[in-house]
Amino acid sequence: MIEFKHVDFSYEKDRPVLRDLSFRIEKGESVGLIGANGAGKSTVMKLLLGLLSPTSGEILVDGVRVEKKTLPEIRRKLGFVLQNSDNQMFMPTVYEDMIFAPLNYGLSREAAEQRVDAVLQKLGLQELKHRHNHRISGGEKRMAAIATILAMEPEAVLMDEPSSALDPYNRRLVINTIRELKQTKLITSHDLDMILDTCERVILLSGGSIAADGPAEVILRDRALLEAHRMELPFCLAGRA
Amino acid sequence: MNKMEKALHELAEMDELAAGTSPIHGLCAPAKLLTTIAYIAVVLSFGKYQLSGLIVMVLYPVLLFQISGVSVGSFFYKLRIVLPLVMAVGLFNPIFDRRILIQIGTVGVSGGVISMLTLMIKGVFCLMASYLLMATTPIDVLCAALRKFHLPATLVTLLLLTYRYIGVMTEELAVMTEAYALRAPGQKGIHVSAWGSFLGQLLLRSMDRAEELYNSMLLRGYHQHFHYAPVKKCTGKDAAFFLGCTACFLLLRFVDLAQLLGSLFVR
């Protein structure tokens, strides 16, 4: 479904952020993209969404190359949950935020509202529907942000640090929600416990290229590998590895 | 809560106020918009010495405040910064126009004083009417009404996004002032020497935020066309509100009710 082919990218000349990055994510896979700060995780997301253009190489979504003219088609397939939910929820109420994408994609207001209701019900968030965004808690806002993306019915869900700044209860709520999603998932996070809980495969980025790619259970248990790339074992494995 | 957080809270409160359920909230947005425009036009049309006629125009905002449940106090509080500026308009009139127009006992009141008061009152009334419109109509419904009147889509979207941008900028300002205050205890406000870098940072930060928000819109299918909330269909009740109010405005414009009542009592 998602393919990076020999992608290079740099914000400034002579300071490459990504070097010859190649990987492929199949439909329905859950992939965790991990790495230290500055490894290039967010850049990968932005390239995939067409917010940045690669210096060389190509990115394909369902066989379609990510470029200016294909962006509407590509973006319709990808739902992106931002790290800062405040940047995602820009309308006054949760409902208005959720209906924003379905209306943009040509649904009638009635059909869009039905879809919003279905997503809210699925996530158990009906109570949030008419709440004002500035009146809901951080955890509720994160769940609402996920709901706004699910209302798009995307084929793949991309998430940037979905569990950051959440208390344990809300973190667990978000993890359970992610686990239940049927879509292809690409999640970047420093919360390796969450990655272990939600992803079957992990790509470890380091210095702009792939340092490891394989089953989460294997990579996240490899203390030497993780420490070599400025990371640590997940807390749940730290005592047992 | 610091000043900026308070400002943010006040801004958010406007959205909540606009989501009320009073009979005024229930009127269709185009009717309210047209009535407000009519009111402002009539208020502005009063001559500079027509103070007594103008004062009666207070009836419209007073009635609207009453029916909508919007508090008058909140109006004066929220507009506490703008009001003195409005009041300052015409402050120099008494200097330039010293012709005595009316005599109150032994005190002569000059044309300058009357025209100054007229200007001030006009400003306050117009602000009141605009505030009431904003406080009883959600911004996107208002924008949808503007589109109904065929205002260019770009202009209306700009209005809506500017309204949202004020919130983003205030949020960033709140974070920055708090960070500053925590490292400058005992200092009132921001020191002049930091103003330049502070403003520069504010601009950069709020632009970053605005870009993130815009990206978030693009990623959810936005393509220069905003789908506003559906505008409630105008009914006979809405038409009656607009026509009734406009008729009253015109009546008050051409019949000086205050003077009429005054002359009755003086006789």
C-alpha cells in the first residue's frame, strides 16, 4: 500500500535528513516508525502526505506516485493524526471538526452526519459530539482527533506520537482504539510500550536511514540495537530481556 | 489565569454565547445581519447635533440584550479596550465648535460638546449592534449568511480564518507571556527591551501554528472552498423581525420621540 523507493531528502543542501530510504508497507499492516529525535520520522510522514517533496526517489501509495497532481487522491486515502490535537481541532465543536472532511469529500450533510454519528458510537464518544473543543480535556481531544480522521474513512491511518502527553487511562484508551482499527497503520512514537502493543512490525530509523526493520517483538527486545541508536527497551520488557 | 488566558477564554465564550437558544438566536442569520446593517445605517445617518433623536435608538440593543439573555456587562467588559477608542472620537470637537446651541439653566452647551456626545453614542450603539449579532450567531453561520448575499468566497473565508487566527495568536501569546512572567518575577508586563524579540517570536510561532492548522485542513480535503453550516431557512417570523425593526428604526429616525415626549411634559 505504501512504498518508499530510494528516497533522499534534505531541508538544507549538504545536510541530508533521509538517505536512500526504501521500505514497503502492505495493506492492513501495523508499522511502528521509531528512532531518536532528529532521526527523520516526522519527515517520512510529511513526505508521504505530500507536505514535503523528496530530493530524489519516489513514494507510492497504492501504486500512485505522490506528486502535486495526485495529492487529492493520495490524501483521501491517508488519515493523519497530528501530535498536537489543538492543531487538528480548529472548528468550534467536535461535531463541526468531524464533519469537515466528509463534506469536503462531497458527502451530503445528512450522509456526513450519519458517518460522524457512526464513528462517535464506535469509539463511545457520543457525549462529545456537541462539546466545544476548548472545553474538552487533552485525552478527550486526542480521541476526538482520531475520530475526525476516522470520519474520513481512510485506507491508512498515520499517527504522530498518539500517546504523548496523556495520562495512563487515556493512553490505554488510545492504544485500545488503535488496536481495533482495521486500516493500515503507520505510527511514529517514542512510547515503545505503545508501539509493542499496537504494531506487529517496527522500522528503526537512525541518521536518516533504516537501521532495522522487522517484527516488533524482535526489534523491541534487542537492547544492544536500541541502545546503539539512542533508545531503550520498552518498560514492560526492561526487566525480562 | 494570566491576562492572555483570560482573553482566550473570552474569545471562546463568544462561540458558546452564539450557540444559545433564545428567540434571537433562533432567528435566521440573514435577517439578523440585514437588521444590524439597517440599524447601523440609521444610527450613522443622524446629524451631528441630533442627540435627542439618536438616544432613543438605544431601544433596539436594550431589547435585544433582554430577549437574547446576553449580558450588558459582558459587552462592556469584552469591549473595554475598544470602547475608550470609540469614545475618543470627537474629543476635539468642543475645541473647534464653541457655538452655544442649548442652554441648561445658566450653563450653555456648545455644539462641539453635543457633536462629541453624538459621535460617541453612535460608536457605542454600532458596537453594541455588532456585538449582539456576533453573540447570537455562530461565526460560520454568519459567514454562510454573507455568502448568501454573494460576498466573494475568498473574502468570507478570510474573515473566518482571521477569526480563528486571532485565537491561535492569543494562545501563543498566552504561552509566551506565562514563560516570560515565570522568569521575570515581580516584573509588571514585558520589559521594553524584550518587545522586539517577543513580537518577532510571536509572529513566527503563530505562523507555524497557522501553517500546521492549514496543513491539517488540506489533509482533510480542504480545497479553497469552505462548507459552512447550513443557513436556517428564513420564515415569516424572520421577515417580520427584519421589517418590523427596520420600520421602527426609520420611524425613530424621522420622528424625534425624545423631543416629542419632552415637549408633552414641558407643556
